[in-house]
Amino acid sequence: MTHSAKHIHVRLVVGSAVVIVSMLLLTFSAAAQRKTAHKAPNNRAAKPPAQVRAVNAEEMQALLKRDGKRPLLVNYWATWCDPCRDEFPDLVKIDRDYRAKGLDFIAITLDDLSDINTAVPKFLLAMNAKMPVYLLSVADPEPAINMVDSNWSGALPATFLYDNTGKVVYKHFGRVNPGELRAELEKLVGSKQ
């Protein structure tokens, strides 16, 4: 074999090896991409934002009405309220623990309407909140606050527990004590499974 023939033979062998390695890499890369494409997304940003519905004072009042079947826990809060943010993980746990026992729980935020699709759902998603959430959208919240409780100044957070007839059986202004709230919930739904 001449020198030029050897050179051509080496080039063909090396070229073939490069093509084979390239094909193998492409095959494994495509398989890996297909495998990850079928997996559910694991990042929080891919989840749909939590739904928040704006309500006026009359709609809020209708949410508080009871049908005689289930008690209702209502928490008034806002994303800009530090004590509200601090207590929210405890409320999410309470919702998880008592919903199956017969408790309805709603959260009503007093954030600005402009936050209904931004700050509020982002916070709820971070908290893994599952309860229905409403944003009180009124020009002046004082009449709505007085509609809930004439002794409530409007300070946040505020938590109200209604029995199945609509009677307030527990209320707390400021950050709620989870143990105290759980004791009240046990009186209403603790024995129900």
C-alpha cells in the first residue's frame, strides 16, 4: 500500500469513526430529550397560577352565609401584611387537616385589585394554598369590614370561624394561635371523619 493510499485509508477509518460517534451521541441525546419531555415539570413556575376572584361587599357577604351543613373559617389578609404572611403556612395546614372533616375555608385578601393576577397568586402558589381565595374589591373597605364585625377595626390579619348556622363562634384579630384555632375547630368538626 502506498503512502497516499494509507493516508486515504486512515482518513476513511477516522472519518467513519467520527460519523459513528456523532450518530451515537445524537441518538442518546434525542432519547434523553424524549425521556425528560414526558416527565411532569418539577419547577414551580410551570404550575398554573392560583385563581383569585374579585368580589364586592355584597358578594363577600353571600360567601359568609351558611347552609346548615358545614362550618366556615374565613381569614382576611394581604400580601403586604407581615403577620398575615407569617401565619399563612399554619392556615394552609389547618385547611389540609380539616377540609375532609367538614370545614369550609376561604381566604379574603385586601390587596389592591392590580395584584389579583400577580402578587396574590404568586404568594398562594409559594404557600401551596388550596382554599378558595377572593379579593375584596371596593372603593372603601370600611362598610364591608363593619358588615363582617362592627368591632373589627379592619386591622389584618383577622380570622372568623362560623358554625354551620352562620353564628361566629371564634374570632381573632392579629396573628392567630394555631393551637387555639385547632381547639375551636375540634369542637365543630373534630369527631367527623
